[in-house]
Amino acid sequence: MKITNTYQNLIDSIGNILNEARQKAYQQINTILVKTYWEIGRYIVVYEQENNEKADYGSKLLDMITKDLRKKYGKGFSRSNVFNFKRFYLKYKKIQSVPGFLSWTHIVLLLSVDNNLARSFYEKECTVNHWSTRELERQINSMLFERLALSKDKKGILKLASKGQVLTKVEDMVKDPYVLEFLGIPEDYRYSEKVLEQKIIDNMQSFLLELGKGFSFVARQYRISLNNKHFYIDLVFYNRILKCFVLIDLKLGTINHQDIGQMNLYLNYFKKEEMSEGDNEPVGIILGAQKDHVLVEYALGGISNKLFASKYQLSLPDKHLLQKAIEKAIKEKNL
């Protein structure tokens, strides 16, 4: 490492070393804690098997374990935590299968996901994208796996569970619906497209998380000028994985054929004027509060550009309904 002779560089270098050491120490402590909790869970399960007792959440055995551990070893042994130690061991029979990046809080969130395929998906995505616990919780609550899985066949669902979301074609990155609960707009609140756009700008980090992998923000109200007429694209992004611009137009009501025609114009302009060497064709996504599927199907017919119409919703999905839908799909596909 090159050592410089300015005082500020000295302080910065010391700070970098300290931060690196602290991060390594934190990771080591986390790894030890996670392994310890897994071992505690294993001991509880072995005791259950040998003594024909169950440490279920409301059982006397779990109450006794919690009480005695807390009395002897202090904090950290709440009933829910001790129960999670047991669940942790039962869900991950090999401690080596637990990614080192995951903290105990990450693991507790993953344990809340009953479906094994969904849990595997969130685990892979969390590890690859280094989601914080807050980001992981949001993706679980928005039922990202279920939203992506509903449009896939048996092979696609298994791939989603084992590898996470892999972007190989444009269709892989498009969702329907997009969940925008983080904007904090009540369902019955009267708002304008301008307000919706500003809310997205104010919550850009959360919006990028919802868009998915590889997105970076380029511009808002991107102006296009044709024969002295000016058009404005609400939001422009670039996806570094698929190497393409992604144009988003926001609509308050139902998406109509004029919206589709306008987005097609934007895409044609970007293909001729904005694409650079190495770029793939731009993608257009019209986000509307409602979508007439029949109208959209006919309006998109014959359009060669990569253009999609998706709904957005301002609240989290109905977990019960979406869970039933995905369970039905999984059953029909014999998964």
C-alpha cells in the first residue's frame, strides 16, 4: 500500500483500516452467533426426539427452556427467539448451507416464509443483492416471489427458487403489478400524475428496489423535440445488465391505446437518437392504475418495439389471495 505524506491522507488511511477491521470483526461475530443459535436449535430438537416432548410456541417445555436460559444467561432468550432457534435448525439441517452474509435478523425474516421455494428465492436474492434487513422485509411483504412466479412455468419457478431472479431477456425484468406502497399515498387520495412522479423521485431508492436488478436513474421529464413539438417522458432509467434504456410513463387511470402509441413514438426516437454502440433496443413500460387487458392486447398487436403495459398499486398485495394463487399454481405444476 502506498503511504502518502499529507496529514489528511494519514487520517483517511487510518480510518479506512479501522472501518475494514470493524467490518471483518462484525462479520466474524455474526458468523459465530448464527452458528451458536443453530447449535442451540439442534440441542432442543434432539432433546424433543429423545424425550418425546415438543417445544412448540405455546408449550410448557418452551416456557421452561426460555425461563431457565434467561435466568442463567440473561437477555436474548425470549420465547420467540428460542422458538426461532429450533425453527432455524429444522429449516437448515446443514449450517454450511447458510450464506455467511446473512445476519440473525435476516434469518428470522426468512424463517417467516413458509413456502420452501419462496424462502430459497429470497435467500438467493438477499445474498446476491446484499439486501438490508429492511429491504428483505419489504420484498417479502410485497410478495416479490409470488408476483414473479405466477407468470412462469414449472421450470421457471424452480429456476427462480434455486437461482433467484436472473435477467436474460427483457420480459424477466417487467412486473405486473408494480407495488408502490412506499410512496405513502392513500388509495382514496386524489392525486395528480405530477404528485405521483414527485413521490417516486422522493423515494427513488425504494422505487429502484421495486424495479429490480441493474437499474440506474437517468432523468425525469426527459424532453423529446420533433418538428418544434415537445414531448416529455416521465422517467428514464438504464439497465446495466440488459444494456438498454427503460422509459416509464405514468398514468393515473386506465391505460389506453393513445398511451401505447405515445410510448411507441418515444421508443422509436430513442432507437434513432439516443442508443449508443453496445446498447440494446430501449424498453417502454406504461404504468397505470388500471389496465384493460383486451384493449392492451389489441393495441400492442403488430408493434415491434419492446413495450409493456403494467398496473401499479399503492398498497401491499393481499397476502391471502396471492398465496392461494401461487399455491394453486405450484400444485397444478406438481412442484
